[in-house]
Amino acid sequence: MTNYIEERPWGSFENLLDESYCKVKKLIIKPNQRPSYQYHHKRSEHWVIVSGEAVVTVDGVEKIYGEGESVYVPVLSPHRIENKSETDLIFIEVQTGTYFGEDDIVRIEDDYKRI
């Protein structure tokens, strides 16, 4: 697998590992941006914050996480990560489950009208 960076309106991500049993990504959320509020049918996610401060919502509960802290997002749980600061938020995402395609995203709300 060749690593490349995919740009999104909220920042970017890079696939670090893509296997049948898991996928690992590095994500960068630009200042004052956030991906969609969404859930997945076929995967759970573990996020480790490596730089910055994250405002995370899972199942409607919002909490702030800092460098070195981690978040578990179960299958079917609505979730969102936000960067409300003036510097980049960087985190590592480990996906586990039965399918890891980008088309297993069900958007509930999206600032960029991608629903």
C-alpha cells in the first residue's frame, strides 16, 4: 500500500495501515473545523490524540480529550471530533470490524453539506 494524503474540507487523513483485520489512519483536523456527525455499520474506532485538544461527541455525550488520551467509538454509535482551537488537532484512528471502506459512513449532520 502506498501512503498518500487525502484532503477533506476539514483537514486531511493518511492511511498508515490497511489490512483485512484493521485500518489505521493519521488524521489532521484544521483549526475550528470538524468532520461530519456520523456512524458506521461495520466498524468501531479507537482514537488516540497525539497533538492538540479534541472535543469529542459519542452517543450524544461531549467530552474534551488532550494529548495521550484515547476514545472508543462503538459500531453504530453517532460520533464527531472537533477542533475548537487555533492549532491543528492530530490523532491516530484504529478501525476494527468487518469492512473499512469510506462508503460505510452514515452522515447525520455535516457542515459541508455532504449528507
